[in-house]
Amino acid sequence: MSKFGELLDEKIPILLAFFRSQEEASQDMNPILKDVAAAIGDKGKVIKIDVDKNQQLSEALRIKVLPTLMIYKFSEMVWRQSGEQDANTLISLLKDHID
């Protein structure tokens, strides 16, 4: 969990996408997340987190529905949504938090 805290202590917005590799909805988000990462470039980060490999973190953040998406900036959660989102929405949300 300490690595998680270090990861979030960035000046750029970070989109976390919690998923399970066996779930179709999680798989459907892969191309969307790639598009978001390409559009944001080095002004933000997109990080996928497999809940099965990160159970302690998933429980601490109360991840119940997959995919769950969160945006953090300066170690603070600024947005959270469960369920699929489109690339344009995610890009717009990240851009709102770019200085």
C-alpha cells in the first residue's frame, strides 16, 4: 500500500481503472483506456489495477462494481465512478485536472 501512496503523490492527474481480467465489461474498457492514455500523453497517467491481484487495496477502496474508475491528483481522489465510461468523458475529466 505504501507504493500506492507514492504513486498517487504526483502533480499530474492519475486515472485508476479497477478491473477483473475475466469480466467482459472490464475487457471492453481496454481500448477506451488506451485511447485516453494516448490523448493525455505525459500530462496524466492511466493505470489499470486487477482486483484479484490487489485484493487488499480493492477492499480498502471499497471496490464493489467493476470496472470502477477513479481520478487522483496530489494524493486526493477528485472523481470516482463505477461502470463503463466512454473515452471522451474520461479525457475531459482528466483535462479538467491538468494545470
